[in-house]
Amino acid sequence: MNSGHPDCPHRCFYINFGEHLQNSWNVNLLYPDAPNQWSDADWTSFLTMIKAFGFTCFEYWIAPTLFDHGALRHEPLYAGFASALRRVTDLAHGLGLQTKYILAPNVLGPRWFHACPNDPQQKKWIVDLWRHWIEQLPATDIVSIFPGDVGGCNRNGCTHETFIDLCLELTDIMRSVNPTVCTEINTWGTPFAGWGSDLRSVPDWDGSYEMITDPKYATPGSDNYEFNGKPDRAKAAMDYLLKRLPAFPAETMVAINLGFSPLGDADRGGDARPYAREIAKIRRITSWDYYLCEGELVTYPHWRLPRIAARRREERSAAPYHGGTCYTMTPKLNLLTFYAAGQLFINPDADPDQISREFCANVFGPEHAILGELFEAFEISAALGMGFSARRHWSKQVLRQKYAEMIEHLEAADVSGCSLPLFPDPETYRQDLLWFARKFMEMAGPNPDRLRIEKEYWAKSVAIYDHIPMSVDQRAHTAAKNFSMVLAQAEP
């Protein structure tokens, strides 16, 4: 592993354990009576792994379920979460890692109510909850103020300027509790997704997620309920940020991708590079390229290494980035991706294929290094998740050959000599990869029983929803269906 002194010291590992992304490989901190709890020993193993992979900061989301009135009453769910994350913060600090939490300023509760900062009562809810969480997690190193998805407002005159001004006010509140906390202003989206004209216009919107996302309000100009800002709006928003940025503390960071879209592309809101260079003159910039390493929806072993490498090189060419983020909803599954992301932060010139082979040699033994090449055959379908970016196309015949080789190597591998500190243990990781290889092999063959596969995927991946409420963003059943349809339309 390359562990030198890179130009981007902020190498952040982000777990999204929101209520809509629960699965067998994620940590459950929201439902104390349901599966997938982690012990302190689990957290120590996880944090040890990401540090060994090259990360310097652990990031998590205070999801809307936790950003609610019950927190102010110190009800057990909220108090338990705060206690757990204080322990995790102590463990991280003991290993030399920073911690960061990310929080949308105005989304309350499991129904994702969008509070309006221009409504005095709702503004008080926002301020009280922000103060509560910095008081509950006082040792947090960095707090990222996240604009939308979910979040935002266009009621009562709210615009992108409302969000930026709110960021400054919330920064002052947090620093009154923790004078050393660093704020990261996240420009996510088009930019500042969900604020003002970026948000779908719905007559008499009541602030509910259900109403703002109702398809009946969709128009050709607002196919998504947010992410509707065009380059002229992006310019207005970034000009205002640059105007206000000197009022923020000198150590403030700004998360800005290369392009103003959820995928970091230069469509929708346009090219972000000129703004990144301008911001970097007065404040540190980071990337928050959410879908780069892993998508949402279907859980499976990702292989997006060439894209990760290319993006790191593009960032280095575009502006003096201070670092960035690797996102996951499967912290116990996509270990190869995490390793590659950490190493490519350290050395963007590294060969992603060589990193993949190196990882597999370290985990499964040198004779199985070829697995690093074979795992590319998992990254084959846009139906599996957001941000999909395949390097090549495959025929079913070739895929069957690749899966057969993958299964042969995984079955033969002895992971007792694994030289990396993996979480979960190497044997559990090997068995999970085998499960996916066998399912992909079956779906690449003739006449797979897709209904059975859908049920098996549910049991393997998202059966936690048999024990917890379905999120307002109801995607678990879609994930199981989409997984079962892999290669359904591919050539023979």
C-alpha cells in the first residue's frame, strides 16, 4: 500500500446508513430492536480497515429520522444514537482519524418534512436541532452542511441565498458550542440542490416529501423534484457564495465537484471548474462525488476503479483539491472499491487494474490475483444502481466464462493468509462474493428463475425491512426486482 504524503490530506470515508438504504452490509443505528447492529469491536475493526486503506476521516449522516423533535426530548432512540457516535468518535480519534457528520439543515423526521427557514416557528426547529446535535457530538472535527437530496425550500421567498445565509448562521451556532469545529459548505447538485428555483414548483406545497415528489407535478422542465437549476442559476448561486464566503471562518471547506449535477458532470447546472478555482483562492475545496465509487438502489460488488482513477486525475488537473469523499451504503461488502479509492486519493497516477490485482493477491493469495480482473464482470448493468459507468460491454457467453473463473478462484482461495485488516473477516467477505458470483452466473445462463432470485436477493440483502418500517423513499422492493432482472435483455 502507498502510504506517502499526498497533496489531498482530507480523504473521507462516508457511510450513508439512512432509513432508505438499510441492507445486510450496512450498519443499523436507527432501529435498536432490528438486525445489523455493530459492537465497539466491529467499529474498531471497520475504522482500522479504512485507515489502513488510506483514509483520514470517517463521515456519516445524521439522517432525518434523527433530526426530529424527539431528539430535543432526549428520547431513547436519539440518546442512544448520540451515545454510540460519541464512542465511535473516540475510537476514531484513538486511531488518528477525524470524524465528520453531514446534515441537511431543514429536513425533519422519518416523513422527511422540509421545514422553512423563513417561517419563524420552523426556523426555531432548525436552529434548536442544529444546536442539539453539536452539543451531543461535541468532539466532531468537521460538520458538512448539506443543501438537498433530501432538503431545500422554495416557500416564503426561500432561494439559494437563503441556504448560504443559513450556513453562516449555523456555523456561528456550532462554533459557540465547539470553537474548533470546521464547517464544510456542500454545493451539491445544480448547485445548492432543492433551494429556490432549483426545486419543483408545487402550488400550496405543505413542506411534505410526498407532495413535492408527486409525479402529477412533474413537467418537462422539472422531471426531478430537484436538480433543475441551469447554468444561469448556478452562476447566481456561486457568485453569492463567493460574496459571502469571506464571512466564514478561515478553515471553512467548500465541497464542489467538477460539474454541477448529481454525477459531477457538466450538464444541468454546467461546468463547476471555474468556480472551484475561484473558491480555492480563499478557502480549501473538496470533492463530494457521491456516485463515483458506488451507486444506490441495488447492493452488489462494485468495480468502478478506472472511473475513480480518471476523476482523481481530472480533479488534480482542474483545481487544487484538498481531498474528497468515498461514499458507500455497503461498508461490509465493497472492500475492493474502498481500497482502490483510498489508494487513488494518495496516488492518482496508480494503475487501477494493478490496484485491483494487488488487493486480490493480498486477500486471496497471489495465485488468485486474477480475481481483480474478473470482478469487472459485476459492473454490467445500469439497472443495478445510480452512477453506473461500465468500461466495456459483455456478451452473455463471455460473462458466463468470467463468472465460472471467478467462482473457481473464490472456491479455491485460502484467506487465512490475508495481509489486510478486513471488516468483516476475510472468509465472510469471500462467501459474500461467491454468493454474488453464483447469482450472476445463473442470470447469465438460459431461463433463470427470476422470481426465486428476487426472493433470494431480498433474504440476502434487504430482509431487514421485514423488521423495520419501509422508508418514505420505498426502494427496497425495486432493488430486489432490479437485481433479479440482470441480463434479462442482454444478447445471448
